[in-house]
Amino acid sequence: MKYVNTHEAKTQLSKLIAAVRAGEEVVICQAGKPVARLAPYEPARKKIRLGTFKGKIKLAPDWDSPATNAEIEALMLGEGPPRR
């Protein structure tokens, strides 16, 4: 970690940014006390939005019927569609 005063930070900003890009952390001090820290920028993560498809997906009334379940099971097992 590198400590610099505000005057040095103003005059050497490009070099300090290069140091941060190289992985070094830089602390800027004023009157000998740390007041700011230069660190690599990390973009914010996108928030997950729950319920995005609410009201957009419609299920058939018989979506969970025994006949539908049998058809899905047959398709998953590779037997083809069941005979009705």
C-alpha cells in the first residue's frame, strides 16, 4: 500500500492510476492522516428481478393432469408420445 499526500496526488495522478491498475492500493493523506483510497473500479452487479414473467405465462387448465404427466414421462424416457 502506497501513501501519498494531496499535493503529490495532484501532480502524480497518472502514475498513481498506473500503480492502481498494476494492483497496488494508494492512500491519499492530508496533514498526515488518510482521507481517501484509490482502488481498482469494480462495476456494480445487476440486480436480479424476481417475478419478471408474472402475468405473462398462461398455463392450460390441465397442465398437471395425469394424462399430461404420462405424456411428459413418455417423452423424457424416449418412448414417444403415448397413445390416447
